[in-house]
Amino acid sequence: MNLSAEELLAGSGLTFEVEVPPHVLRPSDGTSASTGQELPTTVRMRPLTVADLQTITRAAKESDSLMATLMVQRALVEPELTIAELTTMHVGLLQFLLERVNELSGVTTDAAAVAHAIDAPLAKATFVLAQEFGWTPQEVGELTLGQILLHLKMLGERPRPAHR
């Protein structure tokens, strides 16, 4: 069964409840006793699109820490936080949220590798997907990086027509 463009692009509009464990939200030195009554806390996040990553890469330039902050900021749907607010967050919480952003976006690597993957190969991938599926650059830009990689893998695995 072939998927339609709408079905392939639908993933970029999803949002997910992400549970932030209390020990990540409020780290301790191990000496304070837990009351045992802490309730799980959640935030709402969405996967990053290629357009998000292109914008983040241009904005962050050479700063991996700014890239991580921008990735979390773009993916965080609820609560909405400014960059200034995110920079006051403790590093462990930001790292936890960044890992969830990468998982939701289909990326299981660090921010530096994402930035490197976006440069030249992304332009080629956009061209290939537009040519093969008839998508506009805007439609390809709405895909998450994980979706792009999946489509490219599927294109590479399809049988080639026999030459005469």
C-alpha cells in the first residue's frame, strides 16, 4: 500500500505528552528524603520539522548549547517558554527534554550531528523527495528528519526496473 502525501506529512502535526520524572525536574543531592507523594509532571511536545532544524541551525551557528536550547524551545508546545526562560533551566532538565525532542523527531543523535546532517545532504534529500513524490519544498520542509530518512531509505530499497 502506497502512502499519500497527507499521510506522510501528518506526523509533523502530532503532539505528545512527555512525563518529566520528579528527580529530573528537582534533582537532589541524595540526602533529602522523598515524601513519596510526588505526582508525575508532563509537558506537551511536538517533533521538529526540517524547516525547524534549518532555522535553528542558521540561528545557532557555532553554539551547540544554543542549538539544544532552540530545539527544545521549538518543540515545547505547552508550556510555551522563551529562550530567556529556557536558559535559566538547569542543564539536566534541558538535556532530558532535548533527548525527548530527538526521540519524537526520529533523531537519535546529538545536536552537533543533527546540524551536520542538515547542511548539504538535506538539500539533496529535498530535491530527491520532491522529484520522486511530487512534493513541494514546503511540503518536504514540514517533514521531521526521521520521516525524511525513512522515505530516502524506502526509495533506496525499492526494486530497480530492468534495463534492456
